[in-house]
Amino acid sequence: MGDHFLDADIRDWSPSTWRSKPIKQAVKYEDQAGFGRAIQQLERLPPLVTPQEIVKLKNSLREVALGNAFLLQGGDCAELFDYCEQGMIESKVKLLLQMSLVLVYGAKKKVVRIARTAGQYAKPRSSPVETINGITMPSFRGDILNSYEPTPEARKPDPSRLVEAYFHSAATLNYLRAAISSGLADMHSPLDWGLGHVLDPIVKDKYQKIVHTITEWLEMMQTIGVSTGGGLETVELFTSHEGLLLEYEQPLTRLCKHPPNVLPTTSNPQSPRLNGHLLPSCSFPSFGYYNTSTHFLWIGDRTRQLTHAHVEFFRGLSNPIGVKVGPTMPASDLAPLLDILNPYREIGKITLITRYGCDKIATHLPSHIEAVKQSGHIVVWQCDPMHGNGRNADITSATTEKSSPPTTTTIKTRHFTDILSELQQALQIHKAHSSYLGGVHLELTGDAVTECVGGAGGLKEEDLSLNYTTFCDPRLNEKQALELAFLVAGFYRG
Ligand code: PEP
Ligand code: MN
């Protein structure tokens, strides 16, 4: 491949240049021969998604950045290989679809849907080790890396899990595609809105009115025939995961000819820049590197250092990408970060996923919005109201031995009111700064778990042990997630 096909900036980049940079959350495989075999296999396996699909999402996110659409992204914190199962996949798709209908109603805009699925297998951890039953062992880092089983042996990084992750992603994606194209998400079929859990009669009445309006609207569309070829029978759903384990992401990143739906450079009003300097003007290259493991990837809050490996890897990708932005992000890092990750200033290529916590957002978001405005970049602003709002709860469970006292364990939870408060503040702050909050990023599941406190069902701390099944962060259950969508819809409608 001649260099002239690629732009100046990418000529000194390849999918492996991240290896010469410092890296956080590094992995050390003891079994180097097994690691080599796994990488060779991943390099041969076919792409999971195509550049056409990736560019389609990038073009949709451009509309979000410009204020013409809304982005809903959600799924598990840590997806397990075990979640690759019909019922769990279906319930997640249905929930995202239902939430998106409520958001269409609220924001009166097209909703772009991205699931955290089919590859959300790697987790960053605050501590590399933990002590369980008096034994210190490596922390669980996601199914792609090690096992949850609490023994030092099972917690060692196992390279065969890299290939297993690929096949579980492929099976999940295959069923997602097949189920959607077979009408799982057909909006003509009645959806089960199940509002029986809503305790407050006024709230219940309000939700029922919204459901009634949406149902009528769907029926009307069908009657007047808007659905003929109009896409009501099916929906678009994209996939995403945190691009944390670069050993996995690298072999699935492939040089591809840009597909015909790629937008020409003329649509980008600004010239490319790096570190604030104008790059020599050059036309948009004909080829680009696409990470074909998923449509959208993000850099986590722990791995977004400007000079480190993750930013180096991501700067070469043609995919739309996200960056988590927490309270430790200096406002002065935002412009250089955006210049590095998006030298062509493609509108909507970058999604800034803010996650400060309900008591910190007011201190940080205004200066972050202003810094991005000054940089001239046009991004998607998405609020993740989950990751800054973690709390600990003590749960007490009786032991089987009558004579021994009940045991108390500390588990992670989140309060619905904190989540809602961060979202509401995000909306208000963006409005006050003439900026557009384009989306939400949630940890949720289609199942009836009890991991977050609050919501219209009145879940309390003492209920958490009923069905607490997460292997990482606490998720909204299907009712809490839908309720959040109703409330956000209400904010937009004023
Ligand atoms: C996550 O999204 O699960 C996560 C670890 O987020 P953050 O990087 O914002 O902590
Ligand atoms: Mn999480």
C-alpha cells in the first residue's frame, strides 16, 4: 500500500504504535506462546462489522452533534460470556427500543441507538489485586482477560479468552442482527409497557398518557402507510465497547478503502490541526484504519492520558469514538485531546461522555463546554450519570447456622435520585451555555435485577440482595431504565 493513500498524520501511525507508549491497566500474559497463537487467529478472522456500517453511525452522530438527533447508549457494565443467550439479548434490545420511542416522543428528534454489547468484556479496575476470604489475588478484569472465580490461578490472564471474546461477540451480534431483521423490534406489534410497579398514581397516570400517545402514533403511522419501507418494521442498532484491551483491538483493526457513504472533506469547515498547528492541506485519504470489532469504541476515564497508549491507538481509527470525561480532566487538556483524536475536525466523530457525579457536575461541566467551544471542535455531548454516582451499601444476610450472627457485606449501588439529578443538571448547564446535550450513556439490563436504589418501584437498600447479579457496577433494571426515559422525555418537553 503506497503511503500517498494515507494522510501525513497517519503515516507515522500503525495499529501497533501504541506499544511504544506508556500504558495504564497493562496486561502481562505469562503464556507467551498461547498469546502469539491467539493474536494470529484474531488477525485471520473476518471483521465483525463493516466500514459501511461504521460510517453510517458516524454520519448519524454528526446529526446528533448538530442538534438534529439524540443518542441513547446503554447496556451492561461488564458483559459476561454467559450473557450470550437468547432471552438476555432480546430483553436488552426491546428495552433500548422502548426507551428510544419514549425519547423520540420527548426530544421530538430521531434517536440513534448504540448498545454496550457484543464485546463489552474488558474492565478497568482501581486496584490490580483484591483479597477474598483472606487470600490476595488479581482482581477480575472481565471475561476477555481472566475468570471471576476467586482463586489466584483462575484470575491469571488467559490468552485463549481473547479468541473466546471474538466468538461470543460474533454470536451475540449474529443473533442481534437476525432477531432485528426477523421483526423482534417490529414497532407494529404491541409492546409490553408493564407499568404495574409504579406506586405513585399521579406518576402512573402521566406515564400511561405518554404510552397512549406513542401507541396511537404508531397505529396512525401504520394506518396511513408511513411504514411501507419506512423502517418501522425494523430498527438500526449499533454496538460499542470500551477499547481497553489493545491486544484484542489491534488485530481487528484493518486497513480498508473508505466506503461510498463517507462524507467528503469539504463538509468539514476547518483545516486539520495537530497540537494547535495547521497541518499541510491534503485531501481526505482514500484508505483508513477501521476497528472492525465494533461500530463505536470509547476510551475510559482511567486511560485517556494525552501521551499514553490508548490515545495513540485511537488517533488512527476511522470509527466514531468516545472519551469518558470525569472530574480529573483538566479543561486545558480538551483542545489538544480533540486535535490529536480528530485532526480533520469531522463533526460528531468524537463523543465526550461526561461522568462527574451529581455533586461535581456544576463545578466541571461549564469550563469543559467553554474549552471545547474555544477549540472550534463540534462534538457530541453525552451524559453518563452512572459512573460518578457510585455509593456503598451494607447488606446484612442471615447465616444458615442459627447460633452465628448475621453477616454484613458491602456492595456497590447507585441512587436513582443521584442519576436523575446529574442528568437534569447536565441538561440545564448545556442550555445555559448554548450547547446541546445530545445523549445519555447508561448501565442497564433488561432483567429484573435489584442493584440501584429508588425509582417508581421504591427499591430500598434492604431490597438490594434480592437479585443482585452484576459482576461489576450496579445497573438500572428494566423498570428504572424506562422510568428514566420518561423523565428525560419530560425534561425535553419542558
Ligand atoms: C464504564 O463505562 O464501565 C467505565 C469503567 O467507565 P469510566 O471509564 O467512566 O469509569
Ligand atoms: Mn461501569
